[in-house]
Amino acid sequence: MCGIVGYIGHRDASTVLIKGLKRLEYRGYDSAGIALINGELAYRKGKGKVANLERVLKNDSLSGKLGIGHTRWATHGEPNDINSHPHLSESGNVAVVHNGIIENYTTLKKQLTERGRVFQSQTDTEVVCQLIEEIYHSSPNITFEQAIRLALKQIVGTYGLAIIHKEIPDTIFIARKGSPLLLGIGDNEMFIASDASPIVEYTKRVVYLDDGEIAIVTKNSYRVKTIDDVPLTKEVHELAISLDAIEKAGYPHFMLKEIFEQPRSISDCMRGRINPENGTVLLGGIEDIIDKLVNARRIIIAACGTSWHSALVGEYLFEQLAKTPVEVEYASEFRYRDPLIGKGDVLLVISQSGETADTLAALREARNKGALVLGICNVVGSTIARETDAGVYTHAGPEIGVASTKAFTAQVIVLIMMALELGQRKGILTRQKMKEYIIELSRIPSKVEYILEHIDEEIKNLAALFTYAPNFLYLGRSYNFPVALEGALKLKEISYIHAEGYPAAEMKHGPIALIDEMMPVVVIAATDHTNDKMISNIEEVKARKGRIISIMNDDNPEVKKLSEFCISIPSTLDCFSPLLTVIPLQLLSYYIAVNRGCNVDQPRNLAKSVTVE
Ligand code: G6P
């Protein structure tokens, strides 16, 4: 949430910052701004997307070789020009961009106001630059860096910060607590960003800042230290992502590109980890802790959004394939009920970005209580990936569309592989059974490819019919109950149509009252062992004249007979079914959103990486 960039070097800073902000726009797009030092400290900022800022800069350019920039997802203060970042101190000498929340900002603001400071905005961030400046001015012997460290000690909350001072025109100061920041090391130039996407074009060498650290960055040096002034030696990492992976490659939207990438992302996720010939799974990332996982009393899975839906699929998988008890938690709720978790338990967190604040907080809570903490993340080097005891990367490649698609299928693949490995090690799955599972798993990418090739037109037609439906209901059972939730989430987040996902039988306890001849009901009827029950549920919808859209296997004449529209997909084992059934639902929401003229990749009010609680 909120994207931060910074640049010092020989290039035109404005150009680098704008390009970087565009890459970070998935983190928020309420407003955008940059500040540069070139003799003076000058800034341009305003409500709306980076493209607006770019237009402003065309007529009223800023030049300089050092600057910071920000794209905002509003928390404190409505999205308007004044609340846009960068924020400046009263003198105009200090500029700050911030990602996170300053929890004690009202107290600090009150104190600063009482001492005569005048504030311009309603944001929590303005407190940071005003406080730093006040401390800096309070003593003639204090350095600006010291002032920053002293200010940070007074701040309660989370932050990724980039700070510049007009009179220190060769340095950017950055600090991190709870919000990601990394430093890209170039040749006589340095880059700062909330993630690697603005940096990868220029350099692959990066340093990840950890919580409680600050860095003093010039074009050819960086010093990292703790907030208490203890110098640190940081490891330099090599970025593995490529520039192609973060561009649209001819697709109109990132979301569509990412949907169509799934045959490849699923294969990438499984590569080198499954062996169909001898029926084995090997996940290097959890090898060292595998005995603890085998002996775990239970696994608790915590996540948010789409990752929470894959966690629900995980519950079915671990209980069926490995006979390990599982509970699934909303990460945002987990720590508020003083969870009973400790030694012998495993907390598995799932997060595409690896930065979601609630998921991170759940992880820390469980670790403090003595549980083994494992992660499934997509972004390599992300905070969650670094803070877990062990974990498995999904290797789905960068996901940029705000609505998650390929990350979901890759998370489910990892969960399947984990459950299979666990089942095998616990002696629950025989070698023969393992082979059957793995052979079928290795066919999934080509089945997804088949679906994408054969149903795209059908879904477009269906989307045209239902573009203006005010409501949608999604029903599924067993493994496809989480897919019903995911289908409904996809539709509401990008097309703003009210949609609910329900376990098909639970519909009788309320949502059935909504069904009439106007209500599209998407039925995910591709799970063999619940087919008969599902047919009864479809009958119940039909009796109330609901418009039935079924996602079903080719050979299901009963479902076909009852449905107004059928989307046929290849069959697979029930436990792999979400990997196929979710694809038509992703496409349906995509085409409906496009027909409605919605901004698919940047839906209103949402952000991809939710770094506030
Ligand atoms: C946001 C995104 C969702 C995502 C959720 C969890 O709400 O818009 O697409 O599923 O955060 O994110 P994570 O990165 O932890 O998977």
C-alpha cells in the first residue's frame, strides 16, 4: 500500500521516478507526487494517477539528479492535492514520502501545533517531516541523520520512509519499520523502492532493509544502521525477476496476461519439485523442518483475500491427503483473540506479496508463542519470506493486476505438493497413490491451456449477457466451495457487482431468498464426490427460476440438462479441481469488468499490497 521511489545519480530523476511510480501504481493510485533537489527543493503532486502527474510535469517540468516519489493509497485524509505526498516541513526544506501509518500522529501533531508548527494536510505523514525538522532545529550540534533517528524513536506505527533535505543535496535518508523498502545499487547511482519492479530495469543488485533500520544513501555509497546508530553489514542480493515479466506483453491488461500465463506459472511452480516416475515430491524450502511438520499437532493457515481462499483449499488438501488437522484463519483476526497456539503447532502463512501487514502480524504472534512458522510467498525476499522459519516460493512471476489470479493457482499447487509430501512421509499415501496424484498433477498445465484456448469466446458471450446484472451468486461444494468465494471476490473487486460465494447447501439458510428470474447463479459442479448433492442444489435454484451458469466436466448430462449455460472443462481429481474451475471465473469477471468500463488492473479503493492493518 503506497509506493515509494527514490533516485540519485546521473540520470534525469523525474524520468526515473515517474517510471518507477507507474510500476508501483498497483500499491495505490489515489494521488502521486515527486520532490527533487536542484539548488532548490521543488515538488509536483496531486490527486489521481501517475499519468496526471506526468501531464503536469510536461508543462511544468522539474529537473535534478536526486529525488523521491510516491503513489498513494489513502489512509489518513481524503485523496486530494494537499494530502498527496511528498509532504514538506514548515520551512519547505525537508520532504518526506511515507508508506504505513503513524499511530500516534494525533498526539504528536497536537504537541507540535502547541509549539507553533502549522500543518497543511490531514495526513499522519506530515507529522514526520515537521517532527524531524523541529528536532533538527532544536540543537545546533545535531546532524540531520541524528534528528531523523530521534524522531523515529518518538513515532509509533509503521513506516517505509524516504527523506531529503534541501541543504544536503547529495543524500537520501530511508527508514523502515513494517513497510518494505529496498535499495538498488547501480554504477554511480542508487535506486530506492517499495519493491524491485522500479529497480530491475537498471540494476539487479539490491539490499533489503529490515525493520528498525535506516540507510544513508548517496550516488556511490550507502550506510545501513540501526535506529540506535549501530552500523550494519547487509547482504547484497541478486534480483531474479526480468523486465519482460513486469510488462504487459501486448495484452490490454495485466490481469488478462496473468490469467493466460497460468499454464506456464503452474509449470514453473512445480518444476524440479515433483517426480512422476518415482512418485515423489521434494520441496527444498521445507526439507530442514519436514520432521516437525510431519509431527505437527495441527496446522493453522492464516492469510487475507485470495490467499485466504487458497488457504481454505489447503484445509481440504491437508486433511484428505495427509490426515493433518487444519484450521484456517483470517490473518486480520488471528491475533485479537489471543490464539491458543504454541510448540508443536505450525502456522502456515500464505501471501502473494509477502508484505500484507495482517499476515505478517499473525506470523509474529505465532512465532512469539513458540509455533513453527512456515510461509508460501510469491515475492522472493519479501518480509514474510524472510521472517518465516522455512517456506516454499510459488515462482509464479510478478503479479501486477490488483485482482490476484496466477498467484492463486500457484498457491494451490504449493499446497497440493506440501500435502502430498506430508501424506507420503506420514505413510498415508502409498507409492502407487503418489504416482497417480503426481501424474495427474503434471497434466494440469495442459488442461489449463486447453480451457484458456476453448472457453475464452464462450465466456466473452456470457459476460456480454450478464454485464449489467446487479447481483451474482456463486455456489460450490467441498474443494470448490473456496472457488465459489474466489469467483465472487473477483467479480466484486473489479466490476463492482455485488456477488456472494456460498457453500451450495448453505444457500438454503438465507441467500435462496434472493433467487428470482433475474439472479445469475454460477454453480461450480465439477467435484465428483458431491455431484449428486450438487444436482439437488441446482434443482433448488431452478425451482426458483434462477439463471444457472454451470462450470462442469464434459460428461455430466444431468447438470447440463438443468443449466441455462454450461462451461465445460476437462475433468481431474477432485482435489485438483480448483485449479481448473477457477479459470472460467477469472475470465468471466475480467470480461464483465471490461464491458462495464472498469479499470481492471487498478480497481477503485483497492491496492495490491496491503501494508496497513
Ligand atoms: C489485497 C489484494 C488481493 C490479495 C490480498 C492478500 O487485498 O488486492 O489480491 O489477495 O491483498 O495479499 P497477499 O499479498 O498477502 O496475498
